[in-house]
Amino acid sequence: MTIPLSSPDITEAEIEAVTAVLRTSRLSLGPQMEAFEDAIAEYIDTPHAIAVSSGTAGLHLCIKALGIGEGDEVIVPSFTFIAAANALRYERALPVFVDIDADSLNMSPASIEQAITPKTRAILVVHTFGRPAEMAAIMDIANRHHLFVIEDACEAIGATYQGRKAGSFGDAAVFAFYPNKQITTGEGGMVVTRRPELAAQIRALRNQGRYDSADWLQHAELGYNYRLSEINCALGFAQLKRIEPILQQREKVARRYQQALADINELVLPSTEIPGIRISWFVYVVRLNSDYTEIDRDSIVTTLTGAGIGCARYFAPIHLQPSYAAWRNSAVLPVTEAQASRTIALPFFNRITEEDIAQVGNALRTALLQIQNR
């Protein structure tokens, strides 16, 4: 690709942090992990943070530790990455897909309320594309119905809702650090929680069911190898030290896109100013204007990728995926399906240039004109 969809921002500080670990004899469960966990806990303002091998692993451990299992229902959006629903199925819990709000693309509180049954145990909230969900309304619903809340904040580190960080509201929350995220560990994730007993269990589960107070070969329960290496943690810790400049730079990129694409009537641009909310820009997703019914989104994506511009359909609804065929007929999600068919994620990363953004805009204009002239 001439302009990739995403690209990690790695500096010499991160390279030095990683190589320093390689000069030690401690490559797992060491001081870098502890420093990274402590720094995330302080940043999110939660007492406990547990480093894990991926965001998916973190979600799985939250579900397991909360005792959610076979036959339990968990409310989750279909408009998100498939890992959110997969993690439920690992424990034989049942994802109950609810519709989204057409503006925020986050799960609709009204849809959540309507989906609650006697089998509902939890709400798995996704902060889509780094925009926090309506946590006041969602927490009110959860409290009234005595439901757990798990925040999938994998796309939202640094986002805030009414002055609080995303990830600080529910029983537990999960962040992810894949290379396309705001900060990266290469592969990795982090669980945060205010509940000490939950933190202790998740720490044990990530390390083969071994509690910190136990002998190395003493396993109290069935666990997993969901550890995050010292190398990954060193990279993440170094990245976290400059998270505020990173978030500010990504916000600038989003605003440059707003200016560059403002004249394209066929597109609906994401909101940038939302009272009480700070977006942590994970991706920049535009939507085709519903007034232009003759424009096929997939044709736009094909044209852009053919021109060397990375783009993607964010997101393909989970309930329409082949591995979720059993849910297809039971999930009635008109807003999800309408919005998902029109979304295009454009190249978005810290060091994208104004020239790159202009090139993306020009390629979009050309693609739209070609399709409308057919």
C-alpha cells in the first residue's frame, strides 16, 4: 500500500526499552510488567491492572472470573470486532445482540433495556472507535437489573466520559495494544478493575491458575497461558509515557480529515465535538450518505485499495458472520445493518501527512465520480 490503513508509532525510546529487557535474565513476569500495570492503573484511575496476552484474552478472563457460563445471556453489540462475542462463547454463554445508535455507533441504551431477560447476567459495552458509550444510562440499567458491566475499551484508551476515563465505570474493563491501536505492545492487552477479588482471580487465571501466594507448581484452578512478556510490557510502558501527545496528534489528524473531506456531499463524517466526551481516535470512519443510494460501498473500497490506499469495512456485523449463522434470524438489528453497509475506515495513524490525507480525499472523489458516471 502507498498509504497503509494503520502504522505503529515507534521511537528510539521504545527500541531502547525493549533492547534493555533483552540484556536481562527476566523475560516474563518481571519488573516491566509490574511498571506497566501500575502505570495503566494510575492512568485509568483504577486500583488494579493485569497485563494479558491480548484484548481477547482479557475479555475471556473477565467473563470467566465473573462466573458467567453456559446458558447465561450477555448483551453485546453486533457492530464491533468479533472477539467480543467469541469470548462469551468460549464459556458457552450466549451473546444477545442489540442495535446501535445511528450517530455514535455505540449500543443503544433503549435496545439494551428491551433485551433483558431472566437469563441476562451482564452487559458487554464497547466504546466503538474510541468514542465512549452512554455510560450513565447503561450503568443505570445495569444497577436496576443487577447486571455485571464489562467495558470493552480496546479501542478507547484515554477516552473520557463526563470527566472519567473509559474503562473506569464497570466491574472490569479491557484495553488492547495491537499495532493498529493508539499505543502498542505488538500483541497484548490489559484488564482493569476496582474489585480486589476479581483482580486476584484474573491474575491467577492468566498464569495457569496459579495465585501469587502459591508455589510455582501449585494450581488452584483451571487457568490459561495469557501472560504478557517483559518485552511487550517494556514497549507498552514506553508508549504510555507519551500517550497524551499521541492522543493529541491523532485528534489533529481527525480534524485534518474533517477539513479535507468537508466538501464531499456523498460522505457523512464522524462527529468531533461531543459535549462531555473526549474521543480517543482509534480509526477515522466515514459513511456513505444514505441519499446516494446508487453508490456501492464495496466498489469504493475496491477502487481505493487498487490505488494503493489502505481502507476497510469497519465493522462487518457479527450476527451476519458465517460463524454466527445460528444468530442470524434471531437478531433484528436494522440500524446496525444499515450503518455497517455504508462504513469505510480510511488510513489513520499518528504520522500520516497532510499530503497523504489530500491524496486519500482526491482518491475518494475520483472513485465516487467514476461510480456515479457508470
